[in-house]
Amino acid sequence: MKRRSFIQKSSSASLFALSMPAIPSFSALVEEMRFGIAEASYVQRRYAKLESNTYPPFTDSLQMIEHSGSEGFGGVQFSVSGWDAAYAKKVKTRVEELELFLEGQIRLPNDDSDLQRFTAEVSAAKAAGVDILRTACLSGRRYETFDTMSSFQEFRTKSINSLKLAEPVVRNHDVKLAVENHKDWRIAEMIEILNLIDSEWVGVNLDTGNNISLLEDPMEVVEALAPYAFTVHLKDMAVEEYEDGFLLAEINLGEGFLDIDKMITVIKKHNPEIRFNLEMITRDPLKIPYLTEGYWATFDQISGNELAGFLYKIKKEKSASPLTVISKNSADDKLALELKNNKDSLKYARQRLGFI
């Protein structure tokens, strides 16, 4: 039977429970309103290897969890790579002490030889209390990674095989696998893959801004993928034209052109208990070179009318001021800005979006 709602049904539900209306617990209601943060919001402090005494780099997930809790976030979504049983126990204990929700991030198995690694990480994540694992088929960006349609089709085949390998593992561990729309799949392509996998355990980590880079309207992306979503990367976006196309940047919630309120409403209509994680990536704007021939190597289904409508919106919504470029800033300035962006977005989420 094909699934559409992706709401997990417990195999141990009693006949009595089935006969009574579902009444959410207080803890479930509170969790629903908490605002989490995704690992990429700490890209400078976690991965850029910047030297700073004021903002010492995070070297593991526990440090990021500690920091996120102290800043007031209600949950975290971080990598489970390299976790063993002992570390998972430490994570579980600290997350419970801080009263946070916990989601993981994991890399899909490349092939059969990589299945042992994937299974071990799923097992450790489950032991830590993780019930949702975010993943992505592509670590880079489609228009930068592939220069021919054949190479992109090979990637598609490999991605489907990886998801087919992963599905029994997450199902057996009672953990959902949320595949992010990560500048790889357009709407129809992603839904086609989900239907091929056809599992209640494989859904979407819905990113509210990524598909702008693939020339898709962000609200249309949300409306199409919301029925499949397990968790959300909530972000606002800004655009600026440049000679080869447009620049695209994450920007603090409420400062970009996305209709965040409507997006949240649409998403929660399909899954009222879904979690939201801030993904505010502090970096230079990305170049979306749609005016170059190379950009179009893997696209063959965008009509002239669709493209014209999208580009009209881009021109209409372009930023009134130049987007922030941070690459020439000092390490401390980059790290200070990253922290400020996360704080400002959390403040907006609490004051304007109904999170606590």
C-alpha cells in the first residue's frame, strides 16, 4: 500500500487505543512548539577550522549540544558519524538533562560494503534517543557536480540503490530516514524516488530554501513535499542578480522573501507534530549561474513559461542591498556573526512564529 501521510503507526497499538481519539500528551505539545537547530548553522565554528580564543571550535556533537541548549534552542539535529554505544549514552543523558529533542544526520550507505558502517551508526543513534535521521543523496550541488546528463542519471541510480539498502535498516531500528531536498532533486524527481522506495520509513527533510537554486518556487516546493516531510530545515532566503545569474543566501528569519508563516502552516497541516530546525548557514552567497551553458547540463524538463515566471519572481524579490560577504572577515568576526545570526533567528521564531 502506498503511503501518503508518513505518520508512523505503532504495531503494538491496542484495540482500546484504536477505539479512542488520540489525545496528545503535554510533552508532545511542548516538543511540537520547540525550535531546534541543525548542524549547518555552525558551519564556521564546527567545520571551517578557524582559530579563536573567544569562540573555540566545536570538536564533537556534545559540545554543540551543550552550546545549543545554553543558547535556548529546544532541540538539535547533528551528525551521528563515529558514535559508539558509550558516546550515544552520554548524548542521550545530556539531551534529556537539557530537555531537548534530538535528531541525527547520517550518510547513506554507498553500497553493500558500506552497510555495516551505516547500520552501526543507526544503532548508536537509536541508543541515543534519535527517532529521525536526516540524510542527503548529494553532498554538493547538482549544477556544480555534474556536467553531463548521463553522469546525473548514474547518480540517480546510485541514490535509489543506497536508499533501498538503507530502508530495511531504519525500519528494523524503528527510526525514520528523512532525505533532504539538497540542491539535487527538483520536486517531481524527488517524489518519483520516494514513490519508488514506497516506505513509511523514508520521507523528507524539507528545506524551505534549497530548491531556489534549481529554479523552483519555494512555496510550491513546500506545498509539494509537505505530505512527505518528517522534519524541517527552516530558513529564509535572499537573492541578488550577478552577471551569470543570481546570488542566493540564507538570511535571518524574517529578513528574506520567503513567506515563513504560510510555509509553517502548510507543513503542519500535513504533520501537526513535525519538528522545525533552524538552518542559518553563515557564508558567502552561492552563485546560481543559470545564464551559463554548464548549468543546464542536467536539466531537460523546464519549460520556457516556467522559467520566465520564476525569473520574474527573482527580479521582483531581489535584495534591496548587497548580500553579506564574509570571506574576507577575521575569524572572530565570522564566528561572532554566525552566533548573532542564530540568536536573531531564534528570537524571531519565538516572537513571530509561535515557538518557545
